[in-house]
Amino acid sequence: MTEQEKMLDELIQSLIALIDLLRREPDCHWLKAFDSYLLMAGELKRYGYTQDDLNRLEAAISSSYGGMGSFSDYTPYQDGAVVHWVDELDCLRTLVCEQAFALKMQSRWRERTDADN
């Protein structure tokens, strides 16, 4: 298994965990977006991918973060209070973004080290 394959597997596992959390809020409008990212990642794993494919996956995921009303600002409430699992959500939200970015950057790092050798 290559480093990229391992990183893609880890991203898929993190997306699954994040989606499981998002399902706890019945009307979570972010669920559809992250379901589509998981589908995209699963298809890349199943059918193969190029670096451009990984870059498109990262761009899709990153598009949900940043700016007003983005996934970065999402805080689920239940009965007027922040849900008890918000800290777990924050960790997974950050992890997914970092893992997607690392997939994009890993090839650049590898290209640089290959050029140095």
C-alpha cells in the first residue's frame, strides 16, 4: 500500500466518523455535502486516481470551510443548547480538512524529494 493509498483510507475513515456525527442532528444541511465527499473518495479508492483527482477531492472538501456560514461555523444545537458532542465534531472537522490538504500536498513533497535525489 502506498502512502497516498493509506492517506486516502484514513480520510475515508474520518469522513465516515464525521458523517455519523452529523446524522445525530436530524436537519443537518451539511450531511449531503459530506456524503458526496465520501462517495467521491470511495470511488477514487475503488477505481483508481491521479493526483488531479486527489486535488479535486481536496478542493471539494475545502470549499465547505472558510467564510461566513461555512462548515467551520457550524454548531449543532438540541433543545436550545449546544450538543454534548460538539468537541468531537470540532476534532473531526479539523482532521478531515487537514487530511484532504495532506493528500494534495504529499505529491508535491514527493516531487521535490525526487528532484533532489
